[in-house]
Amino acid sequence: MITVFNRREIFVTRDLTALRKRTDELTAKGIEYKVVTNSLGSPDRYHSLPGIKAENAYEYKVYINKKNY
């Protein structure tokens, strides 16, 4: 189980393709991971930030257990 106390950030991206590639690699190696998603605006389309492209509106952080680093 990955918690805030035993995790290490290994990857940060806004690209879903890159995220999928990294998580597939971790799965193939049998490494447990956690993805945390941060939004730049509200998920409601009427309250999003103007000028932000939809593909750049989310940031994905991948964490693994420190013992697997």
C-alpha cells in the first residue's frame, strides 16, 4: 500500500500518452503505483480557466513505494 509517508514521486506529466507508457512499464515490472491528478480549474466547463487547452488542464503525478525506487 502506498501512503503519503512511504511514497516517492517518480514522474509528472500533462500528457496522457506518456502517463500510460510509464504506468504500463510499472505494471509489467510488477511495481505498485499511485496516480494523483491535479486540475488547473474546475471540472465544470463553465468555470474553467480561459486560454487553457483541455489536454493541458490536468497534471498527473506518479508515485511508487520508496522501497521500489
